[in-house]
Amino acid sequence: MKHAHCNTSAHQVSRRRVLGTMAGGAAGLSLGALGGIVHPAVGEQLKQKEKQVVLLWLDGGMSQLESWDPKPGTPYGGPFRSISTALPGVHVSELMPQTAKLMDRISLVRSMKTEDPNHSSGVPKILRGHPKNRGVTYPYMGSAVAKLMGPTASNLPPYVWIKPGSGGFISKYAGFLGAKYGALALGDGKPPENLVRPESISERNANERRNLQQLLNERYAARHRPDWNEANSYVYDVADTLMKNTKLFDESLLPDRDRQRYGTHDFGRHTLLARNLLEAGVRFVQVTSYGWDTHGDNFNAHASRVPKVDQAYSALIEDLYDRGMMDHVLVIMMAEFGRTPRVNGSVGRDHWPNAWSMATAGTGIKPGVVVGRTLDDGTDVATEPYDIGAMFHTWYHALGIDSKEVEFMNGTQPLPVAHDDMEPIRELLV
Amino acid sequence: MRLLRAADLCCIFLTILAVLPRGELQAAEPLHVQIDRLIEAAAGEVPLAPRSGDAEFVRRAYLDLAGRIPTAAETRRFLEDSAADKRAQLTAGLLQSPEHPRRMEELFHAMLMERRGENEEWSKFLRLAFEQNLPWHRVAAAVLNPDADSEQLRGAAYFLTGRLVSEGAMAPVDVPGLTRDVGRLFAGIDLQCAQCHDHLTIPHYHQQHFQGLNLIFENVKTRRDVKFPAVAESVMKEKKEFKSVFGTEASFTGPVVPGGEEVAIMTFEKGEEFAVPPDSKTRFPGKPKFSPLSELAGGLASPENSLFARNIANRLWFVMLGRGLVEPLDLIHADNPASHPELLDLLARELAAHDYDIRWFLQELALTETWQRTSVLAGRETPPLTSYAVALEKRISPEQLFWSLGVATGEFDALRAERDAKAEGKPEAKPKQPAAAEEQTAEIPVPRSELEQLVAGSTSLKTLQKTVIDTFANPAKEPEVDFAPTVKAALYLMHDEAVQKLVSRRKGNLVDRLAGMEETAAVVDELFLSVLSRLPSAEEKTALVSYLDENTDRRDDALSNTVWALLTSTGFVVNH
């Protein structure tokens, strides 16, 4: 039995998975976020063992015609030109000049064809990989990865979501996996409220409180089913871990150069935070940009928004490359659908799941590949169409998970991790 | 109030005969006996755990029926009581106490409004309904077809008006959402997928069920001519056309009652449609003669409607036993059978036959062995959840948590002491609470218990209540059924200043009381009785006595730390 007033951090070290030289405590790993302070040897081990994901979500549906699949000079092409990229023969919209220079490091899928033209039902479908309906609520990709791969050795929460607006813990994204695998949402990238211990509580008192609490929980656990006690104890462990990483959220500690490169707009700041969280070891980071549903004034809206995405995305790719993180971080940028080639009466484009594009890069993904193409006028996919299920298979394979074999267990019910009838897109995989 | 007819009595009697073992004609047994028999029979080979200990029992009873943990004194009193029927007496007493209606108001507010907002008229409606033990079908009818002329009932309209709101250009008024909620909360059926086509996996949810219900609410609008929540219906003239997204043929439907029939639309000569004509001066929108809401209320909120009966039986079972007989609670259909189909039918029938008397039903549940069973697992073998062989853990609502925090930390005691001290200092001043506290806005007084009056008179407690509820509640529209602890709540308990005050020494509170006690062993006993409503185990006692004795130089801190630890442990934040 523990002594109630033992030093908590000493106990915690023995419970955490700690990499070799970092026996001083989990705190050391996490400081790697800012300026690459991570010990090189540890960094090496991290790279080899721990794959991670960053998902940039453009909510509302970015127009493929104003980004990845421009059709200038066609009836539906719109006013923007296309520019050449680092990939010979491949063009993107002139709104993405920075990304164009890095095209040889990323890959595109231009032949996405999905079925749901609605936001409210379409967004969850894409984020869940739209598997076959088995009457259960599938987890969002972040929750699925949190379950399949767990947190990294950093022990930071495995699914963190950076978004404008409010934060909180979104347990419902975990679907049948259970609340614990939900998303920790950071509103405007800010840390959760009450993260810092007030002056009125000394460290000694804080440690004694936790030890006493754990003593009581152990007795409860011995006499009851494990799940509820685990859930209750878990959130305190996460709180502890976050408290050791408050520097991650301190924007004043960021080099000015980084802030300028990513952009001081929301998406830039949030993507920079995402990079830091990845460096610190968060398994799955999601960044959401809202406002892409341009049913009206599509061209002005995209002229304003796409360059911001271009700036932040290219900065992220560059940084991941420079830090040697491209070989263990999977990068995804997508939305719930694309936009109609036809321009409507409000100079807008409407929803178009029939033919749209997305970009992916990083671990397990062959760079510089463009999968498929659309018709000359962009109205449909001209080659083999791919549903989101195919992408999930591809991504799981890229992460080293055999999506055709691995299954979730929902109680006693085995469930495939991605759509039974689909396959990974082989040409995308290394 | 609907009287029990002879036909119903016959029905019940014959049904009861049907569930008895063949060949044994007995007088109708109490419901709680029948419940236990069905549970035990279904458990089969699975061994049933013994009854809960008294400490387990008293905590569960207070939480379930009074919405808070018992005080140390209440716990002691129960533990020391030697009456053979003390358990039945306790639950009966709690059901009659002034705290029970408060508990039920809080429970149904969260269940029906799902944290969409607060409204005084709605709160008054709910509270009075439970004070009077209004039959559930009367409560439901008031919600589905609000009566703007009744001061007691009119606030029920908030269920509708709170949902008939636009959340901006990107989120217009969500009538399908309202339709879905009516199906879920009053009939136990989630028709969401049936909006656009017949449900793909549930053959019994047809698109017409959704569209026929939706049409009723499309015809409803919020009244702007009165200050209290109120709705008005337009004149409905014709059926609605709808099409499946999978088909090309159009169908037509009039209003459809879930679990009931399509209602024929009554039409009138032009100028004759209104029972009360609109008044442009007062902006009264008029009351049509044909009222689909009235048809809905009559057809759905009825002892004849088996969906309605099963829904409330299932939900109340969930509240007391921790799991619905049908799970999820809003997916009752033939291919999602109840874990105990005969039991669910029995409960539904009995509730309907007893005029949907919720208090009676809860009493029966509280008398079962099933409800009284211990939640403690004896060995490694964990029985299936659906066997009820061991009692299930239950989520504590944010409201239950607030009241329990106040009781456990002695905050209410401290406030009473403060208030009494102030009153003594000013002999001319009247004590703050009158015999029956009155709401300022209402003519019908809404009874408020002593604890509620304490909170109402204290800014800090009012703030604490709001913060606790905000911190522990789910986001709006997410039912609070699963146990879902959050990092936000953990950090709140760890670092929030108001929480620190609760566990710090303050005249009259728990830490203060404990600091004044000499013997450490007695301190630990009092601590556990006050916070966890039980005595410590031998191991716990040893550990805590030694901790406190090793820290006599910083006794207050050690006491605060211990109180905090008990308050945040799983044994406190869960109803087990």
C-alpha cells in the first residue's frame, strides 16, 4: 500500500512507459515541442516506433476547382489560372503557390467520389470512413487511431482537435469505442480551463491529494467492474500530463519567424500548434477550418481562404520534412465533399461529392503521385472512382495497420476498421 | 383523471395469471414481487449477488429518490435503526419528502430539454407536476399540446419553443429535430433515418411515421404576443406530399400519431376554421378548430398507446436500475428486443393501469430485491450487465453532484450557521426564509425546499450551482445517459477556487467540524460518513489515521487533502 504522502511524480514515472534515457520523467519528452529540444537519440527512437497523424479539415467543402484540380479556360473553370508545380505536368490553382513548390512531397487524389451531399450527415460519414452499416456508430478517425495505436510514449492525449470557437471533450466522436477515445478539443488552440495549479494549492498538497484519491480508487476498483473507475481515473492522468505541457499552449514562446511563416490567421496559428503537438507526441491532431461552404461569392471567398491554407499547409510540410518527421507522420487534408463545377446564381458553387480532390503525404505514402483525374470540365471522375473507405484502407496501411485483417471489438461483436468491400489504393502506398 | 374500468381490471388480472407458473392460481402479487421473479428467472445459472449493505443502500436511496447523498446524521440514523422494515420506510419517506419533487424536476428537465436552456415557466410547470404527482400522460399531454390558459401548465410549451429556434443563418429552425425528439422522448423511437426514406435497418420505422409526425410540427409556431412560452397552430388544410430519396413516386400523409393511426384532417368552410379567431390588435394568432397537436396529445399520451407506456416504463427503469430494458432508450422496435420482454410488457401495462402514477412506480421499483442488490463484485467473475445479478453503477447527474458536494463538504451547514449568526445580530430583522417561499413572477407559489432556499439566498452558492452544472453537463442535445468523465471536470475539481474553498476550513463546514475533533480515528469515521456515506474499511482507516497523525503540524491541509480525495474518488462521483 502506498504511503499517502509519497511524492507523486516518483510513482508516476514507474507507471509510465518511458524511453531509455529519459528516466527523469515524462516531462522531459514533451518539451521537445519548441525548437526541437528533444534529445537526438530519443528522437530517433520516436521516429522509428511512433507513427502519428495530422488531419487538416476544411469544413464546408473546399472547391477542388479553386485548389487541387483547376480547369482554367473551361466553361466551369472560373476566373483563376493554374500554375505549374514541382511535379512536371501537374498544375494546381494559382491560389496555392507555396504548395505548388512542394508538390513532389505530397500526393493527390483527384478521383474522390462519395455519396452524401449533406453537411450534417456527410461530415461524420467522411470522418468515420463510411464503413458498411452494422447498426453501430463508428468512431471518427482520430478516435479509431487513438484506440488502435494508443497514446505515444509522451502519454499526451491521443486525439487532440484544434478548432475555432469553444473547446471541451467530445466523447461522442468515439462512437462504440467508448467516451475515453473522444477528442480533446482546444478552442482556438487555447489550453483547457483550470490547467494551471493556483498558488493556494502547494505542490505537496496536490501530490498528497492525488495519492489519497488513488488509494480510494484502488479499493473501489477491487470491488466493482473496472470500466467506470478507469474512465474516472484516466481523466486525472490526462490532466496531469497536460499540466506538464502548459508550455505547448504558450504562443509567446513561439519564434516569431514560425508565426509569420504559418500566418497569424486562425488556420496558421492552429496549424503551427498542431506541429508543436506532433513534435510533443500527440498521436492524432486534427485542425478544423470553417467557412468553406461557398454557395455564394465562391471566388472571392476562395481567393481569401485558399492562400491561407496554402501558407499554413506548405509551412507544415516544410517543417515536418526539415525535422525528419515525414517518415512517421501521416498528413491528410480534406473535406466532406468538393464543389459543383456549375456556378449558381449567387456566383457560388454548391456541394459536389461526385468528383472531388484531397491531398495526403508522409509516412507510408509515396510522394508525388496524382491518383486519377476528372473529365475536362470537372463534372465527373474519368478514371476509377474512390470512396472514402478506400482512403481509410490506404491510411491504415500507411500507418502499418492491416485494415483488411485488424478488427475492432464492440463487446463481443467484431467490426472491420474500414469498409469491407474496399481496398487500399496501391499506387499511393510506398 | 381516467378511472380504472372493470375491463382494465380484468385485463390486468388475466395478464397476471398468465405470468404465474402454470397451475398456481394466486391473488395478484405486488408488482415488485413479479419484477424480482422475472429477473431471477431470466438470470438462470448466473448467481445473484446478495443484498446491498445498509451504507450502500442509504446512499443509493437518497441519490435516486431525493437527488443528493444523505448527511452524516441521516446515514448514522439509518445504520443504527433496527426496525425490520427500515428500508421500505426510508424509501417511502423519501418519496413523500419535499426533496423528491425537486429531484424529479431536475431529472425530467435534463431528460426533456437536454441542456438547451432554462425557463422559469417550464421549471414551474415541471415542479408543480411532480409536487402533485401528476400522471405522466397528463404531463406529456401538456407538453405536446400546451394549454396557454392554464397558469400551472402553460410553461410546458417551452419543450416546443425551446426547439423552434433559429441558431443563425447556418442553422435554421430544426423542425425535423423537434419531430425526432418527440418520437425519442415520448414514444421511445428514433425516427431520424426515416426522414428521407423508410429506415434501412429497422423495418418498422417508415418514412410516413416521420413525415406524418413532422407535418404536425411544421404547422406550429411560437407565439410572440405573450410573455410566457406558447405556441399556435395554423389551419391545416391538406395532406403533405413526401418522397423517398430512393424513389420517384410521391406519397401523401396527414398527421400520424406514433404508435397510433393517421388522423383525418377536418376541413371547414372558409371563415369557419377558427375556434378562437385571430385578433390583429392583440396579435393573437387564433386557435383553429382542427388541432393536430390535440390529436397527437390524445393519441400518444394515453394508456392505450403501448409505445408511450413502454417508453416511460423503460426510462424510469433506466433511472433506477442503470440500464434500459431496451437499449438505447430511444430505439424500441421489434428487432431490438428488450433484455426482458415479458418484464417490459408487465411494467408498461401496470403503469398504464395505474394511471401512469410515477411515484407509485418508483416505490414498487424501490421495493424490489433487484434494486436493492449490492453492486459489489464478490470474486473475479463478472456477470453480464443484463442479468442484474449485481447492481449496476449509475451516472450522477450534475444536479445530484451539486447537492451532494454541498452536503458532503458541509457547505450548507456553514451557510446556515452564517445566516443564523446574522439573524442573531439583528433581532429586528425577520429570518430570511418564509414558511413557503414564493417565486416573484408567479401567482401560483412554487414550493422550494429548505436547501433550495439556502442556495437562492447565497450568491456564491448560486454561482457554484451554475458552474458545477455547466462543467459536468453534456453539451446541448447530448443525452446524459453514459458515464463520461471529462478532463475539464477533473481540472475544475483540481484547481477551481470555489472548489478549494469547499474543502478548506470554514466555520461550520466539514473540515471545521473535523478540525475540532480530538481523536483521529473518530475524525476518519466522520469523514467517511459525511462524504462517502459509509464507514472506512480497516485498511482505509489505518492509512488515513497514520496520514493525519503524521501531519499534525499541518492538520488543516491534511484534512483538506483528505476531503478532496474522497470527493473526487470514483466512490463519490458514481451512484453505486
